Amino acid sequence: MPEDAPQDPFEMFRRLWGGLGVPLPGMAMPTFDPQEVDKRIAELRSVEAWLNMNLNMVKFSIQGLELQRAALAAMRTASGGDASRKE
């Protein structure tokens, strides 16, 4: 094992995220203050809601593009310009 390899398996993640100023929840120093735990839970739920909203927007964008692709294919077929069709 190399000398500079971290002994703690989560040390790599702490180094990676620590430089960005983003604390890893539950991986740093656990707190024993119930109010702090509730605050962290509320913050993480807010982040989760924001991520879910963005995920849904991406899904809707994909669905919109798929509908557009289907409409274009239908118009191409109706106009006889389907390149895959051989007559």
C-alpha cells in the first residue's frame, strides 16, 4: 500500500468535497445537539427537493424532445421523404 494512501476509507471523499466547502453529512464530526440534527435534516430535504425538481425538468425536456422526434418522423413519412423507405 502506498505511503500517501489514506487509512480512512472516507478520507478521499473528505478531501474531494472539503476543498469545495461542502461538508459531508454525517462523515465529519457527528453532532449530539438535536437542534443541529434537525437543521441538517431540513437543509438536506431542501436540497433533495431542489434536485427532484431539476430531475423532473430534465425528464420533461427529454419527453418533449422525444415527442418532437416522433412528430418529425411522422411528417417525413407522410410526405414520402422517409430515407429508410425504398420504393
